[in-house]
Amino acid sequence: MLSWFQALLPKEDNFFRLFDAHAATLVQGAEAMRRMMDGGETVSEWRQKVVDHEHEADAVAREVLFAVRRSFITPFDRSDIRGLTNSLDDTIDQMQKTAKVVDLYEVREFAPKMQELGDIAVQCGALTAEAVSLLPAMRKNHERLNALTEQIALLESKSDALYDEGMKALYELHRHDMTGGNTLGFIIGGEIYDHLEKVVDRFEDVANRINGVLVEHL
């Protein structure tokens, strides 16, 4: 009877499978967000894909949090599992917020610095997915995990600089319009820059969560 009951409980390996699935939605979401910023007639199509991947991520997050409640054995502390899951979910939520602004204001053209921020998000997605895949053997992989999280932190610093450069360029583009009281273009562009920069910030939050897990388990 006990063995039958234990067979129904979530296994430790299942958590890592779910982490991988969650990270995959970030990769796909970041790639769709970047394609959206190519502009043109396909913006709506790629925007919807971002939203779809966010819904997929929500489903994975619910499964993880449910598994935490019904598991006797977890790969690491329950609060760390919840924290990592929430950070992963916050990241793709931020992508969905970016897509929502694009839809709300019917944006079809994107500045080069916006696209560069999208490129950084794609890079962060790939680094995050690799880092999450190494968690089952984190002691063995701790050096690579440290290197990956450091790369994400460096990309976040680069995104800060790109944000500043983009906002400066946006101001120069719209300064004459603003003199006449027309600030809408500047406001919309600034909101998109803000959301894009926050996407990269959320990736850094995931990296920090992973670092926290490493510190506790090495």
C-alpha cells in the first residue's frame, strides 16, 4: 500500500522536468517578442505567440506549485522552488506586458535600440534555459552555473546602457513634436523601452534565484 501511495506522489525528477518546461516558455516567448519587433504586418501574429507562451508558462507554474504542496521530497527548499518558479513566471509576464503595450497602441515600427534589447532578451533566455538544465547536478555544474548567471548579469548591465541610449534617441526624434505639445510618440516609445528593459531585469532575478540555490547547496 505504501509503495502504491508513493508512486502517486510527485518525484524529485519531475520538478526539474517542470523547471525545464518553464524555462522553455521563456526562450520561446523571448524569440516571439523579438520577431514581433521586426515590425510590419506580422506584429499581431508574433504578439499573440508571446501571449500564448505566457499562458503555457502559467500552466507549468501552477503544476510546480501544486507539486510542492503534495510532495514529501523536493530537490531543494520549498521556498526556493516557489521563488524560482515565481521569478521565471514574472519574466514571461513582463514579455506579455510588452506585447500588450504594442497591441494597445498598435505599434508597427520599432527603433533599432528596442530590437537590440529584444536580442539581449533572447540571449538571456538561452542562458537561463541552459542554467536550469544544469540544476539536477548543480554541485557538479556549479562553475558553469556561476558563469551563466554572471553572463546574464553582464547582459542586464548592457541593457541599462541600451535603455539610456534608446531614450536619448527617442527624445531627439520627438523633441520638436514635444515643443508643440504632442508627446504621444515619446510616451509610447518610452513605455516600450521601459518594458523591454524590465524583461532583462526579470531574467537577472532568475539568475539571482539560481545563485541563491547554489549558495545553499554547495
